[in-house]
Amino acid sequence: MVSSCCLDQLNLLSTDDFRLMNRIPRVMKVPGVTSQFEEDQQTTSLKRVIIVSNQLPLRASRDSVSNEWRFEFDENDLLAQLKDAFPPDTEVRYIGTLKADVDVADQDEVAQVLQEKFSCETIFLPVDMQNKFYHGFCKHYLWPLFHYMMPMTGSDGVRFDRSQWQAYVSANKIFADKVLEVTDRDDEDEDYVWVHDYHLMALPAFLRRRSNRVKLGFFLHSPFPSSDIYRTLPVRDDILRALLNCDLIGFHTFDYARHFLSSCRRILGLHSESNRGHIALEYYGRTVTIKILPAGIHMEQLESVMSEISTVRKAKELKKKYEGKIMMVGVDDLDLFKGITQKFSAMGELLETNQELRGKVVLIQITNPARSSGRDVQNVLDEANRIAKEVNKKYGETGYEPIVFIKGPVTTQEKLAYYAIAECCVITPVRDGMNLVPYKYTVCRQGCAVLDKALGVDENAIQKKSVILVSEFIGCSPSLSGAIRLNPWNISEMASAMYSAIDLPATEKHLRHEKHYKYISSHDVVYWARSFDQDLERACRDHYHKRYWRIGLGLAFRLVALEPNFRKLLGDTLNTAYKRTNSRLILLDYDGTMMPPTSVNKGPSHEVISVLNRLCDDPKNIVFIVSGRDRDTLSKWFSPCQKLGIAAEHGYFTRWTRDSPWETYRSMDLSWKEVVEPIMQLYMEATDGSCIENKESALVWHHQDADPDFGLSQAKELHDHLENVLANEPVVVKRGQQIVEVKPQGLNKGIVVENLISTMRSRYKSPDFLLCIGDDRSDEDMFESIARSSANPTLPTIAEIFACTVGQKPSMAKYYVDDIVEVIGLLRGIAEASVQPNLL
């Protein structure tokens, strides 16, 4: 059976930058038509944004008489509005499926029309795949899970179905193929791909596999659940790894981004960092930027529709109909997460506890048609109808219904008219992605000249007013700082919030409105699109400064970004240099280099001991283990290696052979340990799974077995605490991989390298071969010291230098190997070369 490591090796492809060389420039003469380069003409390139979504932002209908298809952009669709958000010199193309069933015979013709007239590339999925992909995995499994609904029993929802997941992956691959087809042009460097929503989270893996430098952004429009919920997903690793092939990943709120980062930390062991306001993850040498950016509305389009005759006419009609009434409005999709039944129950409680409002307050609830069918949607509708009927029967009277339940479709013009008349907007989903209804409501309450005139409003004399009641569980809530936030699960709180909104003084309503309108008008869809686009450009700046290697199969694929001079250390290269040299220094880290960090038994294997002894037996070699571990442990583990040198505790203690005495780096005052140990003890007791390692020269607090989030938080606090306490002590407080360490200043593995080389030059023969292998941050000090020494012209030159890190990651080393197995293989190879005759 082939191991996963071998499969990765079989799939390892070098991707040099030959595509960048000798590219034939082209020039645009007529929009959409390119010609070959002509003398004395300058090369021009048109920036192109390719928007990829499950469905195209189009309305499709078929004439019943002529049987011809008719298409138009759905101007209410946020993605359709993006075409107006970019500068005029940016071409916007769309990729997605149609919201209509097109006969196979008509598909080519329809695709041609949409490509030419709407800049849309159409994907037609097989019916069975579409049902399993969209209606199965997306809508009945992934969407509920991302909204915190887990299928505990068969009646709660659809459980994970492997065939639906496979359809999801297959559909994503088809989308990726279409993107590659569109970006296959000479000036593809000007293409920016922006993928939208949870339907296409596997797409980045397929796209990155075939295009190393594609400028790829992803935006999630739904919530991202907490890691506790997300980790129940059987394909959780696959989805995260696929998404991390993007350059930029966007979320509406910090909460959604925080949950994503927490999942990456708990599942993949990745840690994020913040740099100048930007959150980023380092993933195999690539930087994946995390963007928090609430979406906005199309201000110009909304103001234009407000001025239409049909909008004005409907607004006048509503004003007359509800004269003397306090109107509250809600507009929601018909699904189980929009909190419609809770809203109706709160309306009933409002009228029950405030009799003076009976006959005066009206809740207009408009529901958009459901996006998918199912028993859950019908149950929500039945429950909402029942509650509305009960409230209207109990508190209604002739000519008055407290709840007006309007089941769509309702035109955009009619909705805007309701917004313009309503004194309060009530949006109470129990969980939702963004929800732009409060934004639209605020703009409509601001009004426009035509609408104000028709309603008899003096726009100069009247202060605009609006009040928003919004659930704290939706994406727009953090942006609406003047809204009354509520918990939709608390019916009494909702009823009280409704009363507070009605009872607010006019000046307070005006101030809240002004605050919201100022934010909404400045953070519109143009701001959203251009801000994301600018960050995507910034995230892609280093694409052509690195070399890339492709590793892994399927959705486990990842692209490793390396510095141009960073290359794999091959056995043949190492053996050749080894054989032609006569004074060799071999420096080896232990944990993570000779022994897996996850191994329960931390001691060296028989194979490691055997290889080390064979290397030490060669009189031309000096071999050292350079480790952060204490000297007693290392002495015990490597007692079978008589000629092996050991540098323990990052070089604080050094000995050249088993029988030679330990040398101390320098005499140091370690009285600071009496201060540090009690502090670490407090954090160990407060952090389950943590422990303290007491070395002779250092103290280390470990939290690898603690809760990842809590351990990280405690490590940050402990680090800051110790830095304050030890500010005047000759020590350094360092945070490493799941540790906080306090050690003397100036003590690191780089000092070990310098001292060993200096001693060899003074006592023995100057080294002409140096092999140094390590895997973590402390080993970078060795690599840095080697680089510094080799660049110093005053020091004797070492002919053959091999600084090598374990794993493909950014490093000061010039070489890498993939894993510990390869480390042992290289050492075994040169050990065998020691006993072979030199034929050179």
C-alpha cells in the first residue's frame, strides 16, 4: 500500500517561472477583439474581475407564445450590483448557473447569448448532480449547519450523505474548469477571481492546483459557525484546506472571521497574526489574508427606484390607508431562521401588556418566496399563519388587523413604499448572514425630492426619523450602532423593544437615523467592492517573488510558496559533497528533526542511534545533537553514542563526547528563577493541560495539551506578565510553539554554531563541510548564524554548507526536506558513503 507521504512525492510538481518569460504582448483594438502586437503601439491590458457564484444574477423567463428566452439582470441581487461598483476601465464577467431549467438542445444558444450580451459564462450541471449539490448538500445540510442547526435526528434535517458531498466536489470542479477557461488569455495577470458563498468552498483547491498565481478571493455571505459546530462536519479538513488556497477570504463580521480562525487553529493547528490592521494566516509559505467587510447597498439604484411613479403611488396609498396608525415593517425570506414566528408572538405580547396600543400599532410582515422547498419551510409558514390569526382574532377589530401578513412576491417598488411609510423596521432572525433590509429602510426614510413632495413632506423643515429593531445574531447588527438590539429568543424582550421604539422621543429617532444614514451612504456596494478588490491586489503582490511547489491530492492539495533560492536537499548532492571533504561538522536538532513531536516515547529509536554511531565512527566527522532539552535527559537517551557531542538547553551546556566533561556557556545568575517559577505555577494551576519544565538554565511553560484558544490566551497573558516582572533582569521571555520560555540573554542555538566552528578552527582542522538540520524557530538561529558566517569575508570559507529545515516553509535555510523519514534517509546515505571508497 502506498503511503500518503509517497503519494505526496508522486504528486510533487515543480512550477518554475518560465511562463513569465517571453510573453507576446497584445493590444486591444476593439472591445472584445485582440490583435497581435504591432510596431509603435503600446501594450494595454484591461483589468478584469471574474465573479463566480452558484447562480448568475439574472432573471430568466420564457415567452409562452414565441417560446423565446428573455434575460435581464436582477438589480436586487448584490452580485449584479457589483458591475456598477468597479471603475469604468474594469471588465466584470460572471460565472454561474441559471435560475431556470433550459433544455439541453437550447443550452449552447442560451450560453452564447448570455456571454455576448451579459458577459455571463453559463454552467449547466446535470440534473442529478444539481439536485445532490444544491438542494441536497448545500441547502439541506451545509446551510442549516452554518446557521447552527444540527440534524440530531432524521426529522431535524438531512444528515451527511457521502454521495451529496461528492456531487458538491464535482460541481465545484466544473466551476473551476469554467474559470480556467475564461482566464486562459495572454494578459491573465490582470484577472481577479472573486468567488462567492458556501456553495463553492471547494473551488479554490481545483483552481489553485492548475493556476499557481491566480489572484483569488472568496467571500462568505452566510455566518461561519463556532468551531464546536463546524468540527462536527465530516469533511471539515477538506473545506478548510480548500479555502486556504485563496489569497483573501472575506466575512461580514468579526465573529464570523473569529470562528473561522478558531476552526483553523483547532483543526489544522494554524495561528493567525495581525499586522497593521490586517489579519493573516501563514499556510505553507503563503499568506492568506482575512478581511472583515460588511456588504453595502447600491445607493444610486435605490434612490432611482424610490423616485419611480409606481413607488410614489404606492407610498401615497399606504399613507392614506394607515393614517393615524404606527406602522412597523419587516421583510424576510420564508425560512426557519428568520424569526417570523417569534416576531408575531412578540407583537401579541406587546398588545397584551400595552392596551393603549391596540388599534394603533400595525406590523406589516412581507415574506419573500422560499429559496428551497421542504417540510421545514411549510412548518414555518403554518406556524406563522396560526400565530398571526390568533393575534388578529384576539386584538383586532373591524378595519384593524394588528399583523398584516403579506406572502410574496412583492415588487421592489412596493417594498420601498412600505419602508418609506413605516416608523420602525423590525428584523429578528435567529441567525442570518448580513441582511441589508435595515439599510434599505434607512435610505427610504431619508427619502428623496420626488417622494417627499408626493407625501407632502417639507424636506428642509422636517427632521428625518427612523428606528431599527435588529437581532443581535445577524451580520448587520454590529454596523448599526444606533439600533435597538434584541434577542429573538426572548419574546418579552422583543415586546419591550417594540414598545421602546414606539415611545422614543422624536429627537432621539432623528439622531439614530442620522447616524445610520451617514454610515450606510458611505459604506455602500461601491465601497464594499473596491475595498475588497484593493485588499486582493495587496494580498497578491508577492505572487511573482516566490517559487511554488504543488503537494497533495484532491482537496488536501496545497501550494507551497518558497523563496527563489530555496530548494530540496537531495541525497546525491549531499553525498557528493560529503565524499570530497575531510573535516565535517554535522549539527542536528532532535525534537521534530530526529523524532516526531507527536510521538509518546520521546527517546531516540534504535535506527537513530545506529545512524549516529556510524557517522561518529568516521574520524573526519564531528557530530552534535543541538537541543533545547536538559542535559540529563539527553545524556541518558544518547548514552550508547560514545563519540556524539551534545549541546543541551540551547547551548548552555556542551560536551564533545560521552566521556568528556560538560562545559558551561558562561557563569550566570539564575536567581530570577525564584521569581518566575511561582508565577508559572499559578498559570499552570489555572490552565488545565499545561505543565512546567524546569531546566538548569531556563523555565518553560508548556500548553500543547491545553484548550487551543484558552492556552493561547493564557500564554499571551503569561508572556506580558513575565516581561513586566523581569524588565530589569538579564533574561529574555520568548513565546514559541505552544510554550513560554524564560532563559538568559544571548543564549540560543546560533551561539552553539559559532562556538563549535571557532573551537574546531583552534583545536582541530577548520571545517570544509557543514550540515545543519532543524525544524523550528530555535533552529533558525543556527541557520542565521551560518548565513552570517559564510557572508563574512574575514572568516575562513567553508566549502560545502547545507543548512536544511524540515518541512517546506519560510526559513533562513537554503535547503529543505519534507519530513523526519527523509532526514534519517539522508543521514543513512552519508553514513554509508563513509564506509565506501572515494572514487573521485
